[in-house]
Amino acid sequence: MTAEERTLFRRRRIKEAGLELFSAHGYSRTSIRAVLRESGLQDRYFAENFESLDDLMRELLWDIHVEEARKCIVAIEAADSWRGKAQGMLDVLACTVAEEPRKGRVKLIESMAAGPLAAAERQRGMRRLAALVESLFPERDGTKHVNTEALSLAVVGGVNQILLNWADQALPFSREDAVEHGLYLFEAVATFEAD
């Protein structure tokens, strides 16, 4: 491997170790030393790649958000109706929890315990999804003032809470149930008419 390839390889090893430990033991119970032990790398390689555990969590969230957004766009483009597009998007988000539970747990639960870098990335991720949600809202009467950006953020926040409680097994849902309940919320907000 070239020097650049070795650097990328070590970075991926650290990220994989972080994903494993954050999801299995929790962010607050994970140390840099534990990440290095899990990755099999020497101490200096963490500092060469990340400023802190919070920085590592930020990058893991970025990866998850980018992957989800890409899949959501594919699902949106594959459907014909705004309802079908919303359902496809919700299925992508539920898929992260059901089929990639480490990523689901890190995104929805463990990232909340991290620091300001992860918090900022959480907000960016929510805004990216909210922009997609807003693009799916049906046309509204222009004479009524409804802030669709605020409503789309409310949908994303509500769906995150449904998925978080499902991931944490507080809601005994199937994947289909999680998508259906998210769709109820989306439709209620999308079809809301102000007086």
C-alpha cells in the first residue's frame, strides 16, 4: 500500500472500532485507549486522524447521514406520489435501525451523549432530511402562512423519536409498524391546513 492508502486504512480501522464500541458499550463508556485496542493500532494513529472521541463520533454521524440521504433520494425518485416518496424515505431510515443496528444505535442514541462536534453534525443531518421532507409536502394555498421548514423539522424530530424508542425496544414495533407510524405523522403534518 502507498502511504496514503495506509493512512486511509488506519482511519477506517479506527472508525470501525468506534462504531463497534459506541454501539456495544455506549459513548460514555468508551475511551480512546479502548478504540485503539479494538482497532489494533498504536496510540499515535488516533491523534493523526481525530481530535477527540467527539470528533470520531462526528465523522461516524457524517458517514451515516450521507449514506441515508443518498438512499432517501433514490427512494424518492423511484416513487410516483408524494405519499409513496415519503414511505420510501421512511423505509430507508427504518432500514438503518433494522438492518444496521450499530449505525442506528450510534445515530439515534449514543450520539446524544457526545460533545458539541457531534451535536452540530446531528443538527446538520436533521436539516438535510428536513429539506427532503419539505420537498415532498403537497402544494399549499399561498394565502395561508405555514412555515414548511419548521413543519419538516418537526416531522424529522418526531420520526427520530419513533425510531429511537423502537431501536431501544421501548416500542414493540416491526419495521413495517415503524414506517407506518412515521407515515401517519408525515401525512398529518403534510396535509395540515392553518385556519
